[in-house]
Amino acid sequence: MKRRQFIKKSGTVAGGALILGSIPTFGTLAQSETPTRGGTLIWGHSETTQNLDMHQTGTASTGRLLQNVHDSILTVDSNFAIQPSLAESFEQSEDGLTYTFVMRPNVKFHNGKTLTAADVKYSFERVKNPETGAVNFEVFNDVEEINILNDLTLQVKMSRVNAPFLGRLAENGAGVIMPEGSGEIQGTTPIGAGPFKFVSREFGNEVKLVRFDDYWQGPAHLDGIISREVTEPTVRLTGLRTGEMHLINDIPLDRVETLKKDSNFQTLTWFPLSWAFLNFNHKRAPFNDPRVRLAFDHMIDKEVLVQGALWGQGEVTASPSFPSSPSMNTKLRARPQDFDKARSLLKEAGFGPGDLQFTFKVTTNYPWHVEATQIMQEWFRTAGVKVNVQQLTWSDWLSQCWVDRDYEVTMMNFFTLWEPDFLYYSLWHSTGAFNYRNVNDPELDKMLQKARVTVDKNERAATYHAIQRRVHDQSHDVVLWFRNGTVAAQNNVGGLDKLVHPNGSNLNFRNVWLKT
């Protein structure tokens, strides 16, 4: 069915099969069998990896690969309770100002070095150092001292209470531990303590990993992984059908339901994988005017957008919080499409029909973003706004929009961030690492800082509810949808039920195996 036919037929009806809940649910998966060792899995990766330094990389697609190369000091279980990982144990003082970590003995890095407290101190200080350019630098803003007590014990002293500190370390970013002194080569030759060891990369083509036999949790089943970077959805699907690839992520959205019924393959679908939002550059007039931003919110029919751009493989949301998180403000509702309201707001801001013109930059790395932009372009024109759509490669989008912030309007998606400080502080604080939209709201900054020093869980959740309300009321961005996660594999791939991390975004290949 053609895209315009689909939109015309769907109207404003919200349909499509959705799989709800944070626990992945599965289509036809291989029966539970005893795993066998051996074989190299060919993964059709839907995105292109960038900087391979796990502390510096800002792209979740790169992090998804490096998740298999590195381990964090802490992790979370399926209920997002913080658990030890490279640390054997951890302790927080009663006043909340001192953390003590005892590392596991005999953990090996890929270069043969044994992990010690010195590696942890090095990794923490590397992320904290502004010259590193680490995306999670603000995690250590309140760290006053990092002291080595003995070969395996580290103590971190805070200048003030930082309630989300342990949660932020449980994400495979700020909490990643690297060998002391390895920072200079991490961007091209990552060295970690994870289940797979980096071998090589052909930029834009593939990355090769091999099993690390000295992995502290025991070796993986696979001999290795070849991550083929195939951004075109139909090419990935063809590679799966011809047997060129064992597994692909991001099944083409218009083929998901058909593939679920095909007994020649296994499918895995979960909700949510990511969320998307419309972005305004707050340093570019007139998008520094909340009336203009609110007008754009009223131009969009979010239900139709989910049907038209995602083929129903998602759900409208007004909040980006993880659905099962207490931090999610469930009272927020997506604004309805209202062209009269949109025109009235634009007129109030000084724009009549045809007066407002802008360029919308969108990356071809996400085909559904291109389709969403084309749909929204028609709505913007209906509201009297002239739009020039500029399609960019992933590298160009990162350079222009993420780094240089050279854009007026764009859109992006983030993998679901279960830790609310990681989500809200990084994206909406004026100094946040992911604030590429130049949001500068002093009231919002105060609330975000308040959440960091609020220990009581209920009070902290209430503060995040207010933060979401502020973002929504000011239309700092327009949150659009949650998108389903999808994976398809050959029938000889085992262990898919253990592939997806509880956070819904990371793929862990340690327990995946090949029958033949």
C-alpha cells in the first residue's frame, strides 16, 4: 500500500498490533535447548557506528555494539533494581555522601591486565575531566574525592547528596571501566572487560568481535560476531531472507506483521525500544518563542503519525519516561491537532499565513523519520507555514545538528532511558550533555537540580512529574511516540529470549548461540 493511501485509509483511527509492557514478548522462537559453542553470527545492524570510545560516544547505535565489549561497575535487574557487576559489592553511607565499591578479584581486561581499583579511579576521573568530552560528565559533577583504599576497594566522596549517582553508574556509559591509561586508543580500538573482544572495523561497513575466553562471567557461546552496518531496511530484510545474515534488528516497519507469520524465521518484538520528539533550536528565532513551538504541537496528529510513519508499530506518548517508571507523569496527554489554534498562536507571535519559513533537517539513518517529516510537512503547510526539508546522512546530521547545532527544526529518537536523571538532566538541563536544542529554562534547571538532591523516592518522582509538565507546557520539544523494538533471526539462532537488556535498548549476545 502506498504511504498516502495508508494515511487516507487510516484517518485518525489508532490501530495496529501493539505489545505492551517492558518485558519483551516473542513471536516464533527456537525451543529451549542446550546451547552449543561455535560459529560466527552475522548481525545486520541497522545503524552506523561512530566514535568507539564508550565514554565519549553520544550515539546509542554505537553503544548497542559496545555493550558487548564493556561491562559497567553496576547493572540493573529486570525490575531496575541496582545490582553489582564489575563491583562485587557497594555501600552508601547514611549521610549519602560516601560510596564504597569493592571490585571482583581476577577480572581480566581484553589486553590481559587484571582489573584493580586504580582502573576504576582512572575511568571515573576520565569521565569527570571536561577535556575528555565524555557525554556523561555531569554524573560526576558532585564528586569531591576518589580514593583508593586497597587494590580492590575504591571510595567516592561527594560534595553534596546526588540521589541518582548509583543509577547513573548502572548504565553502560558513565559506569564503564577501562584499563588505566587506555583512553587514547579507545576511540579506534576499544578495550574492555566484556564478553567479546574488538578485532577490527571498516567504517560504515562492518565491525568484527571475537569471544573473550577469560570473561569473568564465563565465555560466550559464539566464536564471534560480525556486525554488518546496513541502514536500508529492505536490504537488511533481503540479507536475512537469502541467508546472508543470521539476525537483523529493526525489521522494516511495514513488514513486521508479515514476517511474524513466516515459519522460516523467528521474530522478537518488545515495547518500547525508543521514543521520538520534534526538536526546535531555542537559539534560533522564532523557535525561542513558546507560542511558536506550541503552534507546531497543535499542527500534528500524533495518532495518524504513528500509523503513517511507524505502520502502527508504536504508541503515542506525551512523556518520554520509561512506561513502568514511577517517574512517568501519566496525567500528560498529547495535544490534539487543531489548525485554528495553531494559526491563532502564530498570529499572536506575529506570523500570518506564509510569513513563517524554515528548513527541517532530517537524517536518512531513520527512514521512519523521513516519512514522518513528509507527513508533518503537509500539516505545516496547511497551517500556513512554508517548509524546506533537507535530508542528511547520519554523519552529517551528527555534525550539523548534534555538534554544531546548525539547524532550525529537526527530529530525533533516543533509546529508552530508564534512569530519570539520565533522561531529563541530560536532555533538558541548560548544561546537559544531550541538550543540542539549546534549551535554557532557569525554572527547569532548578527542578532538575532539586531531583538530584531528593532522596525520598516519592518526592523525587513527584519532582520529575513536574519537570515533564514544564517541558510539555513550554513545548520545549514535542514528544511524539514510543516505537516498538523488533528483531528477526534464522531458525538456527538460539538464545533470543536473553538478547534484549531490561532497558529495552541494549542487545547482549553473550547467551546467543548457533545450532549449526
